[in-house]
Amino acid sequence: MVTIKNQLSSKPIIIVAIVTALSLLGDSMLYIALPIYWESAGLDSIWQVGVLLSINRFIRLPFNPLAGWMYKHISLKAGLIIAVLLGGFTTIGYGVFEGFAAWVILRALWGIAWSFFRIGGLSIVAVYAENNKRGSSMGLYNGLYRTGSLVGMLVGGLLIPIIGLSTVSIAFGLLSLLGLPLLLNSKIKQVVEKRDEVAEEKPFIGRTAYKATIIVSGFLVAMLYQGIVTSTMSSLIEHFYGESISIWNVAVSVTFISGIIQAVRWTWEPFLGKTVGYWSDGAQGRLPIFIVSLISAGFVFGIVSLRLPLGLWIAVTLLVMAGATILSTILDTIALDTAKTANVVSFLTIYSISQDVGAALGPAISYLLIQLEAGFTFLYWGGSIILLILAMIWSVLAKRLNTSIKKEIYESY
């Protein structure tokens, strides 16, 4: 009976994750293709790539609160259907329209679509995940929807040099519309705003300082991984190893290598994300795992900017990608824990905004700094310092949380 109940509660999470994955195909493909094939999109300069990879996130800053407000007046299903329609149209548009102005509009529309996807998806997990399995549910959701990035980067990186950016974009756009029948046949309910018993068990997580740290952490982690790493991977490989790389006497394009590297992350996402989430549901809690992960990620992040033998460089990069999976899964779950102590949609909206600001600034900062002689060094070693500082801050918070819980237990006697 418990197993059947768990399967029923997970089904909406799985459906929304798959629908989101389909819509991510085109967006993820751009991050490895546009830095190399920007002329195929009718662009005039490389700086326009940075703007286009950022504008979809900047547009979410004013629209996220509106999306959160709309979710209080429409069903989750309706909001997600809007997202699928917008996502499908914009991805097809990448293959139909050319020129910077047209692409700015398309990327802005995709930003609106992702606002509905992100807030709706997090709300789905908050509503349907059991309290003692929130970490594993978050890992399942993140892992499944990011398979869209796996297919988008891998297949896009392989096919674009062969059949062109336009054809791949239209094909991905049509595939994303397959999410409509999945949503229409689902039984997704509206968000139920209620407080969780965790508010009474761990009152410290409801405090402003703790919430602010989650929001700032979301901003910084998104800036480093979603912004800087994702948008500069192709350029970094080209900078170190050239536009074409010979592997076993076979010439391979930069986009394909970048796609392979980033796709490996999305391959392990469903397994590593769910496993880490399951561990964080354990008795030791999420913060110890999160702090250790921040420290480990901080030590390897900057090494990516070093010119190493290609095999060793790829190995280090894969460690960085693993850090992205672990940090994002645990931090999202920490945000869900806190959202359940207050208004679910409102807090998740603020959290999503913080991530969007970071992810938007990442490409913009990257394409400004990489023009400098040591630009990649500044980007990646600066990221290492940020992650280590976050580890210190969360260590202090973990001690205060532990003290708060002990104090509550002591005063209860």
C-alpha cells in the first residue's frame, strides 16, 4: 500500500520533469552551438552571444513575481501548458528567424516560459513529495528534467555541424510540443498553501538570516554553474585546444566535445541527484553534506582554467559537473524545506529570482572577462573563492541551527 502511494505521489513529479526536459532541448543546445555558429543565426558580433544567452534570464527577474502571482489564480497544469506553448514556439523560432533583434524577442519569450516551468516544477515537488523523502524527490525531478539538456547538448552538438542550426532548432521545437498531451492527460492539482511541522521542529530555518543565505547561495551557485560554466565551455575548449580536436586520428568539433562533456552530467543526473537527495534525507541532515560539497567544489572549480592534457582536463571538468549536480540538488531541497515553513509559492518565487539573476549575470560577466588575457583564470579561480566562502558561512549556520534545536529540546523539559 505504501509503495502504491509513493508511486502515485511521484507520478505528477515525473510527468512535469519529462515535459520540462522536452522544452529544454533547444535552450540547452544554444549554449554549445551559439558561441561557435553565431553567424548562422544572423548575428554580427560575438558580444551578441553573451546578450542572447543572458536575456532570457534577465527577463525572468520582473516576470517571476508575475508568474508566482498567476499560479495563485490559475492551476499548475494551466501554467505549465502556457510554458510548453511558449517554449515550443521559441525553439522553432530559432530555426525560422535570423538577426539579433528577432533572437532577443525569442530568448525573452523563452525566459517567460522558464518562469512558469521553474516555479511550477518546484511547487509540484513541494506539494507531492513526502516530508521524509523531499531530498530524493527533488533529485528525481532535477535529474529527469535535465535529461533534456543531455539530449539538447549531445544531439545538437553532433547534428548542427552536419545539418545546420536551423533544422535542429525546428526539430527540437516540434519535440517540445509533445509535452502538451502529457499535461492534458495528467491529474495535477493546485498548490495547497500550508505550513509544515518542520517549522516547529526546526524554528531556526524560518528566520530571515537563514532564508537570506539560501537566496544568496542560489544566486551564486547559479551564476557559477548555470551561467559561467555552461556558457563558456565551448569557448574554453577552443581557447586551449583549437576549434577542431584530433581524437584517435579523427577530427572532432569543439561543439561536439563540449556537448559530450556537459551531456555526461545530465546522464548521471537522475542517479546522482536522487542518491544525494536520499542521503540528505537521512538522520545527519542536509547541511553537513552541503558544506563538504561546497569545500570539494571550491578546490576543483579553478583548475578548469588551467591548460592540462586533454584527458586530465576532461576528468577535472567532470568533477566540476558532479559538484553542480550535488550542490543544486541539496540547495533546492533546503529551499523546499524552508518554503514549507511559509508561503510555498512566494518563497520559491524569490528563490527562483535569485537563481535567475545569478544565471543571467554569468554569461554577461564571462564574455566581458574572457576578452582579457587572463580572463578564464579570473572567472574560475574567483569561483573557487566564492564556493569556499559559502562553505564557511553555511558552517556557521549549521552550528547555530544545531544550537537552536538543542535549546528548544532543553526548554521543552
